[in-house]
Amino acid sequence: MLPSKRSAGSDGAQSKRPKLGDNGASNGTRNGVPPAIDEDLHSRQLAVYGRETMRRLFASDVLVSGLNGLGAEIAKNLALAGVRSVTVHDVKDVDMWDLSANFFLSDQDIGNNRALACVSKLQELNNAVLVSALTQELTKEHLSKFQAVVFTDISLDKAYEFDDYCHSHHPPIAFIKAQVSGLFGSVFCDFGPEFTVLDVDGEDPHTGIIASISNDSPAMVSCVDDERLEFQDGDLVVFSEVQGMEELNDGKPRKVKNARPFSFTIEEDTGSYGVYSKGGIVTQVKEPKVLRFKSLRDAMKDPGDFLLSDFSKFERSPVIHLAFQALDSFRKEHGRYPTAGCEQDAQSFLKFVADINEASIDSKQEKIDDKLLRHFASGSRAVLNPMAAMFGGIVGQEVVKACSGKFHPLYQFFYFDSVESLPTYQLDPQDLKPSNSRYDAQISVFGSKLQKKLQDANIFIVGSGALGCEFLKNLALMGVSCSSKSKLTITDDDVIEKSNLSRQFLFRDWNIGQAKSTVAAAAARAINPSLQIGALQNRACPDTESVFHDTFWDGLDVVINALDNVNARMYMDMRCLYFQKPLLESGTLGAKCNTQMVIPHLTENYGASRDPPEKQAPMCTVHSFPHNIDHCLTWARSEFEGLLEKTPNEVNSFLSNPTQYSAAMRKAGDAQARELLERVSECLGKERCITFEDCITWARLRFEDYFSNRVKQLTFTFPEDASTSTGTPFWSAPKRFPRPLQFSATDSSHIHLIMSASILRAESFGIAIPDWAKNTSKLADAVNKVAVPEFEPKKGVNIVTDEKATNLSSASVDDVAVIDDLLSKLEECAKNLPPGFQMKPIQFEKVFQHLYASLRFKDLFAFCLCKCCCHSLLFIVHFLRDVANILYSYC
């Protein structure tokens, strides 16, 4: 159980919720007013889901019935995601088996109602979400208050009754039935007779820059060959900015045919259109998709196609479909689950499967895997934490889809098994018997011998962010490193920030500013007091090899990465390779994730295969002729690092030792040295900031330089009708003729750029930031007072157009003289600085992680991912001891 610091009401009362619009996905308003989004807390989700989706989510009320381990994971995910309310329902009391999967519970909760025992801990995860409990038997009338309902512990008869009600309700209520039984899991989704998916994949619309369009039927559209087109046959696209063939700029969607890497056709006769001359952008149109869900009653008889997670198990889903029906029949007749290792119960279970299969007319299975079904029956009572974590992530995401209409939902059955996680040796039924411990559920599946190995394991976790918190929770519940001879070491050099709280669930708002690893370790120990854990604040890198020395590595059994960058992963992979230690590697990027299990001498290591290097855009393209968002981002990061990190570092180098710095610059004597000195001289001279108002002035003038003056100079040097030496138009695809921006204090993007730049500039100069700095109206008043000089383009300005150029600095025969002059100016500037003055370099990565970490770790996917790694851990522990001699004999 996690430590509590505040209580929440849990008397079972549930206030009536206003109904939402069609699909249960409203526009996110409350009494006509859009709910406020805490951008510091939900910055990652905003980047993945978008503001409109988040508003719909914040206006949704969800019921989770059944607070076993799976129900607890789902409720946790929804509270972190930020729905309006989560109501947890359960009529059962906590027993010892619940402690193996529900991290909210402790020994003191045994005998208490499961929902009431969890509600206060759930509330702590997000104070903006109303969490309440229901403890009486559910009726159909209860369901009308919600936009989505989830059941994790319900009979099929009751599920039919509730789903029929939800399916026919107006508007339909999203119904999800999920279940975990040992190493098997299932999810069923019914979002109503007609459900509209507003955005199928969440990806930005694909675009292309047009190079030519034929006057033909069908018309051939060719695009520039610097980037492959991502269009597929059947996609709808619209044209804009086309010159010559203006008829295509009508905004009418046209269907893509014969899609190729750099061209496609449209079924349109352009023979009578104007002749294409230049320009043009083609953009994908994303259309809503309508899905028609069957009710559970109908889908059970005719399930259709199952969603597959492993194509090597193509024929397994229909068998598991029968197994879950047979389990319901077994429980109805015997009033209990099959006993682990009991042959009589296994035979009875197989009889139920055979009878159900015989009664199936259209979906009867000719071949039934008895061994698989025996595994199912034996472990069916157990709700294993790794399985609960995985399905908790999946179901949480399905609820988000149901409430928001974003991403294609699961349609309609999903089955999963992980029987390969079982020990390779034959399990003795005596080894599966419960011992009245918190690990009894796990023992009933894997046996007490493997449980002992898990408890004795020495583990090293690197990172305690989103993945690290999940790993710690899972390992604590599994009993890993819980004996006196074992040790779990976790290290992370970062501290907790507000934005972490939306997915790193072991942290609370009162932990902000504290070391992640220390807080996470304490929370994990609260989940399982037997956990032998030590927390460090060291970064795993060559500089800390005195901490993580040979003796430390020799004592490890398994290493788990929970990192967020490739360099750290490569280093850990190298160390694991050297010391021949198994490595569990994983990572997430927005709605995508990966996991890899590395075992010495058996599998490929992480660094053995790498992504191909990204194509680097030419310097002149990035600085003067960008034509896609990546070019703009590359340019923006380059400017950020130059102004706020590299220049302050150069300033500090000069001020620390002016004589040595001057000698180094004179020795270099080239254009790059001159450019560095020009930046340092400007920073300490005419662009030096003393007050916050100076920072605003600097930011406003930078805006004018970047988005107006440079564009005016570029278009003066290369007018719209300019030609190359060969006579072709200079502004041919992919070049796009730019237009200067006119600053407007009423434009939110303009004023927020000034705000961010001013605050960052103030931080680098050590200037106090006033309270009104983030007040856009007051900031606009200050910005409007800045005098912006008129700009006149100059003749003879050299703008680099050679794509092979690697440096935009132009060399000069007078570089040495200019450097001497700049050094003299710097010495004068230094005299006007206060004693001991130093600038504060601002690292891009830190600002990015704190404010705008757009597509980094996403909680719901992290939960699924950690399940995969925890099952891998089970495999590694019983695999290593049995075959270690063979593996290491190759050394």
C-alpha cells in the first residue's frame, strides 16, 4: 500500500453526472465552459492527444467495477489520465491473494471492502479527478450516469444484461469487459451501434511538395524527391498553392491512386485545366470512421476476427475464447475457480470447453489444445501483476478512445497469453499449493521454487521515471529481491517535477523537488515491506564506474533499463555485454513502444542493430530555405543552443581566464572564431540585459530579426521572379517563397514566444523574473513600448545557396584584425560587469523535458511495456540458473 497523506470521501455516494453527446464523447464543456487544462501537469498528454481530445476526456465519468489487481491498474491509469470522475465499485472484501496484484492494498486492508480500501489512494493520484466508491450491488440504473463502464470481475449472464442496456442506451454507453486469469487475459469492447472515430491513428496529416502535375486523365502528380510520400491508395488529399493549374486549389478532397514513393495519380481529367507552372502543396485529409459494434451477446456467438498480438499464435485466440466461456460455466456450477494442479478440476474444465465448442455452429474448433487449456484452468484464479499491468494499460487506453473518439478502438475481442513464461520443467502440483502468503497467486501459476528464485534475485534498475515507477511497483508485488540475501538497486540523478505526476504514479505533489530514486524506493517499500531496495542518485556513465564497479556488476542477476535516451542505453548495453548480464530494455515514444530482452550468448544485444542515420538537411536549407517542419525545428534548436547555451558558456570561458581565452581565439584566427567573438561581444555589449524589460526588448528585436528582417533581405536578394544561372526559376520546388511576419501582440503564438524568450534570457543573466511575466496582457503592454527600427535590405549580401556547404560563416582576409578588435571590445565590456559576474547556460534538453517534452513517456503504454519486461524477468530467472554453465562456457 502506498503511503497516504490525505483522505478522501468514500461513503459510496455518487452524484449524478450530466450526460455527454453522441458516443459519450462531448466537446468537453462543463456548463458551456471548457474545462481548464493544467499544462504543467498534462504537457505530455497534450502533445499526444491534443487539446480538444483532452477536453473531451476531462468531461467524462467512468465506472470501474471489480477492484482486483486489474481493476486497480485501470482505475489508476484513468485517474492519471485526468477524466472528470472515476467511480470504483466492488462488493467483495480484500483477501490475501489481492496483495499480489493490487498495489493500493496492505495486510491491514484484509477483510475490508476492496473499493473502499482503494478510494483514498486513488484520489491522491490526481486531485482534479473526483474519485468515489460504490459498495452495493450494481443495477442498470447505476450505469446511466457514466460515459464508459469497465468490468473486471463479472459473470457472463450479468455482463450480457449490462451490455444490452449500454448498447441500447441513448447515447450508447461504452462497455468494456476485461479479465485476467493467470497467464491469460481478455478484453471485449462495445461502444454502441454506431461509434465515430474522429482520428484513426493520431498522426499528423501527411504532406508533399508538388514538382509537376500532368494535363491528363488520370492526372499524374509528382513530388520532390527529397522525402518519400506517405500516401496510400484510397487516401483523400487536397491541393493548395498550385500555380498554373489553379483549378485544383478548390479545397475539394481527391482520392489517391497508384501511390508511389514520389508520385501518385488522381482520378480526374485535367486536360482542360491550366498548365502547371510551379508551387503547390498536397495534404492528406483525415476522415472520421464509423464503427458498428455488436453487443456482447451477439459477438460471443459470432466473434468475427480476433485482434492478434502474436501471429505465431494465430489459432490460439478461438481456443482462449472458448476457455473464458468454460471458466464462467465452471464457476457457475462449482462456485469457485479450478484448483491449481487439480486433475479432477482440469477434466471438468475440459468437459465444459468441449460442450461449448460442440454447441458452437459457425465457430466450432476442429482442434483443441488440451495442454494449453490445462494451463488455463490451473492458474485461472490468479490475477498476476504483470498481466494486470499490461491489460490495465490496454483497457485504460480503450476508455480514453471511447470518451474522446481519438485512435481506432479495439474491435471487439482481444485475447493474450504468456504461457512461454512458465518454467521449462514440469511443475509438481504440491509446488503450486498456497502457503498463506501474499505471493500465493503467483505460486499457483509458477510454483514456490521459482518464487524463491525471484525473492533471492539481485536487480539493478537504471532510471525511476514513468517506466521505472512501473517496474518498481511490479517487482515489489512479484516479491522480487524480497529475501535477506537479495538487493534491488535503483539509480536516477533527476528530481521530481510537476509534469512527472501525470504518469510517474509513485510520486505525489508534496514530493516535488525531491530525488526520484529515493522517493520511488520508499513508495515501493510501502507496497511490499519485505523489498530489499537501495536508492542512488548517480547517473550510470563512465564517470560513475567507481560507484558501479566490477564487484557491484558481478553480484547482479538482471539489469533493467528505464532510460529516456539512446546514449545511456548504449552505455548500459555495453556494460551488460562486458559483464555478461541479462538486460531488459524498453522505451516509449508517444503512442508507440518497444521492448527487447537481451540474454548473453543467446540473443542479439541492444547495440547490435541501430536505426539508419537520419538524413541531414543542408545548412542553407535549414537557415534560408526550409520546406518542412523538421527544418524549422532543427533551425530553432540551433538558435536556442547558440543564444542560451553556447554563448553563455563562451562568456564564462572569457571571464574566467581572459588572457588564455584571447590567446586561443587569436591562435584560431578563422571565421568561426570571429563569429564566436561577435556573439560574445554582442551578448556583453549592446545586447546585455540588466532588467527584465531589457530581456523583453531583446526578445522583441529577435522576433523582428528572425521573422521579418531576414525574410525581407532574402526576398530582396532573390525576388520571386529570380532565375538560376541555367534560366530555371530560383523559387522552384522544394524552395517556397517566404513572406515576412508582422508582429502582433494579440497573436497568442507571437506573445508566448516573446514570453518564453524573455524568461529564458532573464534566467541566463540571473535577472529576477517579475510576477507579471506570464500575464499576457501586461507583457503585451511592455512589448508595445519597444522601439523597433525600420529595416532596409542591403545590396551585395551573400546568402549561401550551395547545399554542400557545411558552414554559413564567410571567411575574410581581415579575420585576424577583426578578432583583435573584438577582443579589445570584450575587455572594455568586462570592466562594466559586476565582480564575479557569470552567465547561466540553459540546456535545451532540460527545458524541453520540463516544459514541452512532446512525445516522451506516455503512461498507458509504459504500463503495458513493463508487463512484457516482468514476464521476461520470470523467464530469465529460471532460465539462467538452469543453463548458465552452457551459456558461459563459450567465454
